[in-house]
Amino acid sequence: MISQSGRRVVPFPIELITCISLLGACAEQQTLPTSSPTGTQPASTATSAPTVRSDGSLELVGSGEGIVGPTVAVDRDGTVHVAWTEGLTGENTILHRHLASGQFWSEPENLTEGFTYVSATRLMTDPDGRQCIFWRAATPEAALYVRCLSEGQWSTAEQAVEQGGLTLSYVPGFLPDGRIVAAYVVPPSHIWLGEVELTADGVTAAEPAFAVDANGGLHVAWRQFANQTSQVDGMAYRYSGDGGASWDEEELLNEEGLSAHQLLADPQGNVHWMARDGTYRRWTAAQGWSDATNAAGAQLVDGFIAVGEDGLARAVFPARDGVYLTRQIDDTTWTTAVLVEATADLSVSEAVLAVEDSGNLHLVWVTLGDNPTLLYLALALGSNDEALPASIGSATMEADGTIVLNLIATGGGITGHGVIEYHPDHPDYQMILDHLGGLKPGQTKPVPPFPDE
């Protein structure tokens, strides 16, 4: 279990007046505990909602067929986006749901109608703050495709880069001017970025990772076997500080050719690299790559990292007994990986993470088995840098200071949703604000559980 020590909570009364059963109408009023705020709003009129589990996590897709490749992101407005691939190979589709502040989860939306053999789903934010989704597909033409969300509407799908056909393993990124570039594999085993080949003749290379740092620098890493050449053998890396016009010589990130690795840029201009076994290094313009450390601890693999506004990484690892979470302290130190309480006793195949500007976390994972489920959980961070248990909803502050609570209540075998507004003149307003640990206009945070008394 994850420790709750170091968390300051303020006991105060709050009642969930309006609620809606996730199976239909609300059969009884659910309370979290006792006195009525003014300004309650009716619950969402959405035709369906995620199933709320007793541990507070949300089941976004229950017993789906072929659920793989989850991806999660939080945009500048605090809206949470989740996408995943679902269905049989060749007939699979990419589905998307979002949770806007003060609202409920949207209906699943198919973003790849007319495409076949879709894979490599990836949500990314462009320089204008739009949420974009990338994927590979075999038809109507083998290529990397993209759609972007603007004012509630997805753009028409189009090829993201000119390179198509036989290229494999696209990894896209945005240049500072908004142009899309991608690292990719040209069979049998060559790594390219745009029109530039980055690998030497004679090597065997695969599984590129790619990031564009905050200053426009290009970073590409890949798994490489040197064979009989003089090139490095292991996880190779190259850097361009002039938009790809020239490239530094190959550098070795790790002697072992580890698959499933990531490169991720942070707002400070640094770049983070992590391999599937938790081997981690950070690049800075002044120091280059830090020494290798391990974020995972023993027997954890298939890690995924996300970076917050503080420039520090968080990592999650799927396991047979749930999802493990750890947080970076500095280049060489990570917190001990701890089991996220809401995932305990679940066999997990994949886990991904997004970090809000506030540092709060949004976790998505897929259970292992013939009928996997896709689950979501919001986590707040305590002063001791450990994650708190599942939230009971989300809180958003509007421009006039009004706090909107989007709450989940359970009890008596019934689960309900409710939306409650606290205006600045409400007598419990400051207590709500203190319980949330502060909130700024436009910001969204998970709501920690209220004390029992």
C-alpha cells in the first residue's frame, strides 16, 4: 500500500446532493459526509459513464477485445485525454475518451474509421497546445497518420510525414514551429530522421526513440548491433542542435541492447531516457548525459516515464500484482517503487502516466487476460513525495474563483456522480480550498478522500 503519511486534511462537512447511478438513475442519496452547500448542479446527462470500482478507479472499458497501447495526456485546460487500440488485428480501431473540467467522461469515439492494422497510438501536445494523436496504419496507405483536436473537433486524418510505404516504427515529434518530424526504421535495419540516415552501413538497428527538447534540439536513440563495424554496440544515440543539418557522432547510452525505451523532453530543456528495465539517464545541454541509475528496483520491467513542470520524472511499472510507482529525486536518486493501492492484486500488462502542471498524476493501465479492462486513476501527491490513494473526483477553479467539484460517491451498493459548486462567499469555501492544497483559476486537481469524522 502507498503511505498516507505527511498529508494534511481538514475535517469539514460536504454532501453530495445530486447523483446519478452509473447504471441509470440514482436510487438513493449518497453522502460524503453532512451539510448542504449552495449552488448544486444536476449531474451529467451523458448516456453512459465509466464503471466506478470500490477502490475509486474508473473502468473506462470493461472486458474489451484486444485492448492494447493505452496513451494518456492532460492538456493546458486540464482536460484528461485517454486513447487506446481495441479489436482484432487488422480490424482494430483507436478509441478516445476525455474528461473536461466540471464534466463527465465523453463517450468513446472511433478516430480511425476506414484504417486497418492500426498501431503505435500516441497522444502528443503541439506547440499551440492542441492535443494530437498519431498512429501507424497499413491502409488506405502504409504511413504515419495524425489528427489534432481544436475547439472540440478532431481534424481530418492526414499523413503526418512524407515518409511512408515500407518504413516501420515511426516515432513522431513537433519542432518549435509546429512542423512534424519522425524517426523511423527503413528495412532491413536502418534508422532515419526525415531525409537523413543516422545509422552506419553494416549495423543492425531497430526500435528508435525520439525527442525534441525545449530549445529545438533533436535527440534520437535506438537499439543497435555493431556486427563487424567499428560502431557502438548497445543503445546508440545521436544529437543535432541545428534542426538536423548536422549530427554529433554516435554515443553509447547503455551497453545492453534493451528494447522498449523512451526519450522524453522536459520544460527546462533537458531530455530523459529510460529503458524497459528501469535504467535511466538524463541529458542537459551543459553536462550531457548523467551516469546511469535504476528507477525500478528488482524484478520490475516495461517501465513508462512522464515528466512534470518541475523537470523531474515519474515512472510506472506493470506487474503481476498491480502497478508500481516511483518518482525521481535527482539524477541518481529515485524513491522506492511502491504498489499503487487501487491496482493491488490485478495482473497488469501495460501502464502509462501523465503529469499535470500541479504535479498530480493520471494513471491508465490494462489488465492481463483474455478479456482485458482499461482502467483510470487520478493520484494526488503528498508533501512526502509519496502518492496518496485514489481520489474521489476532481476539482476545478473557474475564472471567478468558483470551485467545481466533480465527485464520485459509493455506498449501499450504489455508485453515483455529482457536480457541486462552491462560490467564494460560501462558508466552507476556504476549508475546501485548504483540503485541495490550493487551487488556481483554470487548474484541475484530484480530490483527496475526506476524513471519516
